[in-house]
Amino acid sequence: MPVFSIVTAAPPTPNGDLHLGHLAGPYSGADVYTRACHLRAEDALYATGSDVHQSYVPAKARTLGTDSLEMAQGFADEIAAIFDSIGFAVDSYVRPQRSTGHQEAVRDFVLALERQGRLERRTEDCLYCEGCERYLFEAYVRGGCPHCGVLTDGSSCEVCAWPNVCTDLADPRCTTCDRPPVLRSYQRLVFPLGRYTERLAAYHRTVVMSPRLRAFCLELTAAGLPDIPLSHPTGWGLPVPVAGFEDQRVYVWAEMAPGYLNAVAEALERRGDGTDPREAWDGAGIVQFFGFDNSYFHAALIPALLMAYDEGLRLPDVLLTNEFYELDAAKFSTSRRHAIWATDLLAHVPADTVRFVLALDRPEDERTNFTWQRFHELADGELAGRWQPWLASVLDRLAAGAPTALTGLTDAHRAQLAELARLAARSHGAYLAGSFSPRTAAQALCDLVRGTAEFAAAHPDDAATLAVEATAAQLLARLAYPVMPDFAERLWRALGRTGPVRGTDPGPLAAEGAAQAGIVFFDPQPADLESKVMDR
């Protein structure tokens, strides 16, 4: 892959607060990957935004009895504040309602598809609720998934990730009034996705992805892809710029394809980088993060739309998914108030502690589970109980003027240094696209601390042992940077380092006694933290 990477995370829908289930997925993953690129002295750009035109936004506003746009803007502001609080280093967070660049990109994209004959005008049967007098799709309809049979919304299944066209749902019901809909004919702009099946299959063979996502893509293309409406007769979203369809709105998942292109352009502008956005896109390694339930959109629909728009346009090189993060063995749920809200937790817990827990429990290939017992084991037992006392001991001895040169080493010292090198390689490997695993990287950090502390306890407290410990502490600071950036920077400074923790390897500690003693990196968390966080 090129040295420059574009990293995207599927934009969050501003129809509610973010909970830990959200943070544990694409957003933390994309941030860790971006920072890992920086650690390797590679440039990377992290782009995301607000998915304001999802039908779930007006649906939620209606239940709250509030204005859709006002509600969405409020939640989008809160999400941006959460990203800032937890330290997600996003280069662009696009707000479609405020971004003329986004709106123009979507308009030009749809017009280009229409001009090149990539869209078809079709009159087809659609679902319609006579009681609500509403065309039904996505958030407005639920029924049995035609693929796996579970109850799901229109357009795609959250459980199996397969698409549907709404009319193929079993026993569909309006989500507003619970009435069965009738069929009504509408003319819409349709994207013939099925024509791209072979090209998508060829594309999938070149992409870095998990075995599960690869199996899903193989099944999807083997079964044949459905043609997808690019416009819907609804009042929420960006107007269709094609004559005769001005009263319809662009399908939000089609909007996302040019949305990513614009997000990169806005990120470059924010950086003050004059690089042409198209040149940046085509010259970068493109890494996309999204939940597995959105696999069809990111692995099939969006790539096919980009193919149709411009055959020479670079497609994403890496597709990285995550599974659901559960709370006490049940899915996080905003509607059932079964959640731990990010804003509440970050008000009481340091961001790096949250990031550490999310990394170790990240639902990479299977669902994982948050419990308060597990949280305290990691925050209190691991960080405050193991990392803090070991680091305090090392820094105290270094601050007293103990030497740090790696001299007088025994075979045991050399073996421990070799173990540190092995853990470093394991951690660096976990930060690469083909083997990306924040969980593995975070576990390597724990093994580094545990192993070094046990080694020190078993060997004389001499200059050689302290030098090995100092080397381990410096390595910990560097390897922890993608997962725990604030901790990494503080430890780096405590060790007397003045340059950046990320970038080229600075080598062994150069100054003796350069450390700062008495620094507290981790405190135990309050025993009543659960009641403080889950009191609303």
C-alpha cells in the first residue's frame, strides 16, 4: 500500500447519543489505525461525518415530538464533542446540512451517473401505508428478512447483513402505526447493481478483509445482487437533481459514496494541504471501517457506484469490520435504555482508560461483552494495580540518577530484551491492515508490563535490570500511542524524551536520570462508578 493512507469510518447517524457499542466499532478502530500509521512515520488522514439523511433521523424526531433538523444538529454536536473527548483525531467531520461541498459532490455524482446512462427510470410496486399516507422504506417498515427470516427494517438486515428491496419482506408492517402496507406503483431512479456482480467479485479478490467478510461477499455475488432504487419519494434527504424527480430524495447510502470523496477534500482543506483531492484519493491506500451489519453497503453498493461513476477511480484497498459490542450479554439499545452512554462515562473516566478497555474488548471477529466486573479488572487491576506501581518504581529509580546504559547484561537480561523485541513485533503487526487487531496490540502491552515487572522482581535491583526496565518503559510509550495517546505522550515526557513519541525510533535512552518521579498515570476508579454513569 502507498505510504499515504485515507482512513474512513462509516458516519454515525445523529438520532441519539453514542454509547460504548458505537465507540467500540469503526470510530475507535479507525483512530487506532490512523495513529498507528503516524507511529510508523506514515501520513494518514481520518475522515468521517454525520449521516444526517438516514430515515432514522425523522423517525426518531417524530417519537420525541421535535424538529428533525434541530434534533440531528444537536446530536451531531454531541457526537463531535465525544470524538474530541475520547481523543479521536479526525481530520474531517462533515455535516451534510452545512457543507456546500458535500451537497455539490452528491449532486454532481448523481448527474454524472444519469448522464452516462448508469441509472434507469423504472415504475415498480412499492410499499405504502394508507393510514400514515407514507411511502415505506428503511426505518418506516419492518418485516421478516427474505434471507434469514429475522425481523428487520427495510433495505438491509442488521443480523445477516443481506439487502432487501422492502417488497420482499415477510409480513411487512408500518413502524409508525403497525398496519400492513399495500402496494403502490412509483417511478424511481434505479441503479442496476446486478450488472456489476462479476466486477465486484473480481474486486473482492484484491481487497484486504476478514475471512467472514470475504465469505459474505462470495455468497452475495454468487446469489446475484438486487437492483437498488437511487431515489425515494420522501421528504427527508438531498433532492434528486434529475429532471422529473426533483420531489424525490437521494438514497442516503448512495449519497455516502461521493460523501467519502468530499470528506477527503474537506480534510485536505482543513490541513491547509493544496493537494488535488482526486490525486490524493487515487494515490492513497484507502482503508474503510464499518460494522459488519453494513457490509453489503460498503463491500457491494458503494464500490459499484464508484465503478459506475468513474472506471479509473481508486477503490478501497482494505475493508475492516467489527461485530456487535454487547452489554451484559444483550445488545446495546438506545430505545430500551440498555446502554452506557459515552458522554456520561467520559465525564468520570479518563479517555485513555476507556480506550484501553475498548481495545482489549473490541468485537473484532465475534461479539464481545461489556460488564462492570470486567471494566474494573482492566481499569483497577491492570492499569492502576499493575502498570502504575511498576512505572512509578522505574521512574523513581531513574529520577534518583541510576544509569540507563545497557551494559553488564547477563544472558537473562538479553533474553528479556529479546522478549521485548518479540512483543514489539507482535504489536506492530497488529497495527497493520492485513492483521489489524487493537485487541492483540493492547494485550501485547499488558504482556510487556507483566513480563518486565516479573523479570525485575526475579533479578537483582542493579543497573542492568533497571536499564532493561527503562527500555521496556520507552517501548511501552511508543507501542501504546495508537491505543492510549495521552498516556503515551505523558510517559514519553516522564522518561525525559523531548521529541515526538510517534515517528522514527529514537533509540535507547540517552540521558541518565532524566525521568520524572511521582507521576500518577492511572488511579483506581470509584466503586460506585456504575451508578454515576447509568443514572439516566
